[in-house]
Amino acid sequence: MTIQTYFMEATYLLASILFILALKGMSHPETARRGMFMAEAGMFAAIVGTLVGTQIVTWTWIIAGLSLGSIIGAWMAVTVPMTAMPQRTALSHAFGALAAALVGVGEFVVKAAEMGTVTRGALGFEVMLGALTTTGSLIAAAKLQGVIGGKPIQFRGQNAVNLLIALAMVSSFVLFWMHPEMVTAFYSMLGLAFVFGVMLVIPIGSADMPVVMSLLNSYAGLAAAATGFVLGNNVLIIAGTLDGFSGFILSVLMCKAMNRSITNVLFGGFGSVIAEAGQASAGGVMREINLDDAAMQLAFANRVVFVPGYGLATAQAQHAVRELAELLQDRGVTVKYAIHPVAGRMPGHMNVLLAEANVPYSALYEMEQINPEFPSTDVAVVIGANDVVNPDARDNPKSLIAGMPILEVDRAKSVIVLKRGQGRGFSGLENPLFFKSCTSMLYGDAKSTLSHLAQAVQRV
Amino acid sequence: MNPAVLIASIYVFALAAFLGYQVISRVPPLLHTPLMSATNAISGISLIGSLVLAGAVHYPLFAHILGFVAVTTATVNVVGGFGITDRMLKMFGKRRPDATATAVHK
């Protein structure tokens, strides 16, 4: 080994350690930023190490790629609004997976003949996972951005078709594995993986996006780890595995928060089943309240809990809710925010939005912490959330979301629900909370309703 | 890949998985979005594989082009991922709400 190679390996070891320390820093908001600086330093060291330690002969493509990527990356980092974070993240899963898949194809092009069986196996995994994550994430991003509808796209025999595609993909993989000279097998595996990624995500509704995002995160990481196996590169294995496991842990947490299994999310086709079930209506009437009465209730309450949902994000109402909360706090009201794990479209979505609006993180409460406090809460304000506060999940074993842990808003003394209209939520489920006698409804765009409420509170 | 290297790689994979589980289970739900964005940026380390493909040895042009695209997308993830993660974490760093209400209503 030359001195350059030793240097390169040393930077890889350093990078691996720094990455792990960075994730350790993530355990608290106060240390998280420092941790990310370490990860950035590790990444920089590994890149420099690679450029020094490998025999680079052509710099053109490297410089072009690094500059173009940096420009796009920096532009995204600066301009992407916090409300678009789910789309951005889905897109970055696609980019990461595409990089892994392309490196795999490149390795196949230049080295297929000299690869052993193990390396070929790893290469197959890398390319399959990379390709299906690329197209799957692009579809997810398109759904989140609203380019294609958020409703599940389903047809008769969908699961059978998907199974066939998956079988064909795996057969091509096995064929390539046994006969590395069969170029067709490799490329049909690649093509089928791209198709399979699309098929995997189109039947999934928007409300299930937190699980899908986490799963795609996991696949993208595992694809990078497989790249590490192909190249015999430990830092790639470590970083990819950390990413893969992080995604896996998040998927499990999200599934738990919906009381569903991963298979059910992927193959269940949630939205359509409910439309057929034709829900017996919960009965009763929804009571509407006017702004001044609502403001009065809030202003004279002791404890108020805000419960944000995806509606807060679509209405971009995070600043408006913080302004209202501050007015109430000035009047001596205790204000807290209750965050359900699957509120929004990705894990932690609501926390980021509220943090953007300068809500201190000490005011954000997790479900387990806040649920015991609802009985002593005077007013719970539900902002564009629906299923996560649906008491049917707890009380009605026949409900399609039975067993899903909820924010027990219905135990508060009174509830004000901010809703765009009288329609049902994303899942199409009837929500008995809206018909309870302690509940009153405020219709309209969440952002303008909240700022009008703030004005009304000032007049009280 | 010779068996010794393979076994070493599997050790690395298993230990990284175990360590990842331990470390990531301690991340509070509050930071799940930045976590996803951070691990994404970190797995942009596949950039180093792309660099080799884009510039090393005398590979055919097709391999260089694949490498170039991979370098680009991986760099987008590294630069964009770290940039956005930092932007998010900066917001969480604030201890108290800004009295001057810097809210931007777009």
C-alpha cells in the first residue's frame, strides 16, 4: 500500500467515527447542530481522502459533477420552504438511491467479468434496491407535491401484477448472478426494479406517507451499504447501514403509531376499502361556533392545547398559531402543543413547522406526555387534524383505525375544531369527535381563521 | 471478494446495525425530520464510490458519464442534506420565541 492509500483509509475511519458521533448528538436539540458539524467534517475528510488516495486520471467529470451538485444542493438548502420538507426528503431519497444504482451499473460495465459470486450478489441488491427506491421516491415526491393526486391509485389484481413484476425482477437477478455474461439479465433486472418502484408506491394514500418515507429512507441506506460490499469499502457500509437502520426504526415507530403492520400499509390499499365500507353515519349535528365566542373561550381558559395536523401545513398556518398562542400566554393562559407521531406527511413534520414559527420545543408535547393532561385542559384546538384525534380508534373496535393510539382530545372540557369544510378527512372516515356536545366547529382556511381569532382575542 | 474480506465486511455491517439501533433509538420524535435529513446526507458518502467511477483509471466513457451523474446526485444530497438539516436544527436551537415576530407571511 502506498502512503496515499493509508491516508485515504485513515480519513474513512475518521469519517465513520464522526458519523456515529453526529447521530449520537441528535439525541438532544442542544447538541444536534454540533453533531452535524462533525458529520460534515467527516464527509469532507472522506472526499479529500478519496481524491488523494485513488489514481484519478480524468478530473473533468469529477469537477463538473461536484460543482453542478453543489449548486443544486445549495440552492435547495436555501430555498426549500419548511412546508415542502416531505417532498424535499423524498427527492433526496431518490437522488441517493440513484447514485447507488448508477455506481452499480458502472461497476457492472467495467468489472462484471472479474467479480466473484458474493460481489455479484451484493451488486444485484445494490442495483435493485437503488432503482426501485429511485422511482418509488419520485412517485412519493410527486404525490406530496401534488403533481399527481394523493389518492391511492388502484386496479383489480394489483397485488397479483406486483407479485409478477417482483418475481420477474428476482428471476433476472438470479439469472445474472449465475451467468454474469448475460447482459440482458442485468438490464432487465434494472428495468423491472424501476417499474416495481412505481408500482409499490402508487397504491399508497397520502395519509400513509410517514411510513413510506421511512421505508424509502431505509432502502436508500441499504442500497448504499450494498455499494460498500461491492467496493469493499467499510465507510460506505457503516454510513449506509446507519441510514438503513434509522429508516427502519422510523418505519416501525410510524406503523406502531397507526396500529398497522408494514405489509398492511404496502398492500392494504387503505383509502379505497373505506369508501366501500360506506360508514354508518355517526349521527347528530356538528355545532358551529363564531369567532368571537371561540376567542372568548380561549381568552378565559386556564389551559389550552393546540393539536396540529396536516391541515396546518397545507394552510401554512404555523406562524398564525404561534401568534395566537403568544397573545393567550400574555393573558396568563398555559399553552401547549400536542404532537401525534404520524401527524403530517413525514416523521417529525409538525415539530419542524412549529419550530420554524419560533415555538420553543419545550412547548411541544408527545402523545404519551400530553394525553393524561387533556381532562384538565379547558380548550383543545384541533387545527387540520382528523384521524389522529378520532375517538373511534379507541372506542369502536369495528372502526378501520381501531387500536390506533390517538390524542385524547375528546376528554378536554371543550374542543374547537378548525376545519376547511364539512367533508371527511383524508381517510374518508367519519369522526365522532365532531358531533360531541363539547365540540364546536370553526370552518375556513386555518391561517386566516387563526389570525382572525388572534384579533378577536385582543378585543376581549 | 475473498472470504476473509467478506467476513470482515459482515462484521462491520452487523456492528454498524447494532450501533445504529442503539444510537438512533435515543433520538426524540421532536428531531425525526432532521434525523431523516441528516442520515440521508451521511449516506451521500456513496459519493466516494461515484468519484472513483467518474475519474479513476481508464474506464470507458459510458462509465465516466454514469459516474458524473452519480457524483452530481450524491453531491446534491450531501450539500443540500447538510444545509437543510442545519437550517432545521438552528430553529430548534432557539430557546424562546422571538418577540419581534420575524414571521414571514408568504
